[in-house]
Amino acid sequence: MPINAKPEFFQSEKQYHLATTPKEKIAALEEMLKTAPSHKGAENLRAQIKQRLAKLRESLDKNRQASKGRGKHLAVKKEGAAQVILASLTNAGKSSLITTLTNAKPTVADYEYTTMKPEMGIMDHEGIQIQLIEVPAITKDYAYRGDGPAYFSIMRGADLIIFLIDNTKDKEEQLEILHDEFEKAQIKLNAEKPKITIKKQGVGGIEFLGKRHFQFTIREATKMLQTHAYHNAVVSANEPVTLEDLADVINESLVYLPLLVVYTKADLAGEGVSVKTKQGLPELKKNIFDALSLIKVFTKSPGKSKDLPPVALYQGENVKKLAQVIHKDFYLKFRYARVWGDSMKHDGQKVGLEHELKDNDIVEFHLK
């Protein structure tokens, strides 16, 4: 039992033991996790709660699919360089924003719950096409009921989540509800996946490498792994990790996505963006581009100016990746490239395939 736990935790624990259905148990465990102590001494407790939650959520999802054949599933074909989800509570301005930023024409109205299905459009940022998708308003327990699980299946495949927060309403309450629902849907926002590698093997039991980084006992970890059918595996880490981190890595349903929080209706209250006055909209486009960790790179032919439109790459990608994106022959027949831009000390220098590119670089390919 944790030390210095608040009364709310013990009340949630009592509700868990009294629960008779998977949904009731999940609700109690979620409250236990929310109210559990966050100090180091409670790491094992939090890991155990996460382990129980993962199993119950998986069971609930299987039952839901079985009761509806295969369950309702929604998918949106990705277009452009990236796919971005606009999520909010009701009447936060999603439809107005997507209409302003893209070519989409959703229904826009002042009453609540206007959006009844996904709406999508393409936003242009300096020649880079980015797909924006508006999903219906999120409410409490949206992750478990109605079409909520189907819409979250779309969100799990996105490249970026944007929370639209209405400045004229309780902002903290909106953020709490949204974060809670994404947590229930097993989507971690602005969080890095723990640096633990688990590699299954046919025999040999469970082996641990890099034990100095494990902030838990091998016995605790082995028990947790075996509970999840890991009987022969190599577990390794190269930085400090906790048992709670291990529980997250074992849970293969977890998805890690970047989050951008945008405050709307700035013409009425607070800061952020306003569709009516256009305040903050150019900055928002750039913020979306940056949150996606994208860069734009131009190509050119010898003796000519740069070609349009630019090519979208991710930060850290190199000439090899650009060549493969353009055409396989640019990679297979590559001799060298000349680059102009921030990645170079001197413009027009020769580089090889491994040269890392920067935003707005211009690349001239020379082939065999």
C-alpha cells in the first residue's frame, strides 16, 4: 500500500474491489491511477495499476468487436505530407478553423454538436500540403461509448493532435477532459516512449541487459513480463527506467503522438487565434508545421533556379531520403549533390547521401 496516499485513492481502490463489470473496474482503476502518489516509492503501484488497466481495456475492446461483428471502424486516407487531428469539446471553433485554414466546407453553426462525422481539408504552408481532420466533439467517456472508439482509431494513426480550447469557457476543465479521454484511448501525448527494448526469442528464459539502468528488481520485472506471455526474451535499456516504464512498453496498444494546444475565440477573450479577426492564423500554420518536425527542401537543376513546390522531409533526414522521395533513380544513380542553405558552411558545396538537410535547403542532384 502506498505511503502518503490521499483519501481519494483509497476510495477509488474500494470502488475497484466492489466493481462487478469490466467498465466499472476500468473506471475505478483510472481514478486510482489519477490519485495514486507520484513519488518514487509508488512507482511499482502505478505500474501494477497500468498493467491491470491494459488487460481490462484489451478485453473490453475484444468484447465490443465481438458484439458488433468486427465493430465499427473508420479510416481516412492520408493525403499530403502529414495528417493532423483537430479535437475539442463542443463548440470550440473546429469547423470555423478548418474552413479558414483549408479547402474544407463543413457545417458551421453556433449551436453544439454541429459536426457529426469527420471533416477534412488540405492546408497549404509555404508549398507543403498538410491534411487537417476535424472529429466530432469529445465528451466524458467518449473513448468507451458510441462511435468514440471508431473515431479514436482515426486519431491513433495521425501525425499530430491539436486540442482546440475555447477561451470563453473553463480552460482547465476542457484540457482535463481531453487528456483523460486520450489516456483512456491509450494515446500518450507529448510523451516519449521509454527506452526499453524487449526482443522475444524461442528459448533461454528472460535475460536482462543494462541492469544498472533498471530502477526495479529483476523479480518484479520477470513477474510482469510473464503475466503478459513473455517467457523467453531479452530486455535491455541504456538509460534509467522504472517498472512503470516497463509496463508502458509491454502495453503494445499504446500510441505516442505530439500535441499542440491552441486557444480559440481570442477576439472574445484571452490569447491565441481568432477566425473572425484572423489573429494568430499565420503563426498557427507555422506552429503546426514545426510541431510535426517537418522541414521543406527545394530541388534544382544545374544552371536553373529552385523548383516548386518544395519537398517535405522530417528533421534529421538526409540527401539519401530526399533522393528516394523524388525517384528511385536519383538514389540508384547518385554521384553527388550540391547544397545551398543553412546545412552548409559554404553554398554549393558537394555532399554525399548522408548529408543532413535543414529547412529551406536547396539541393542539386548530379547523377551517373
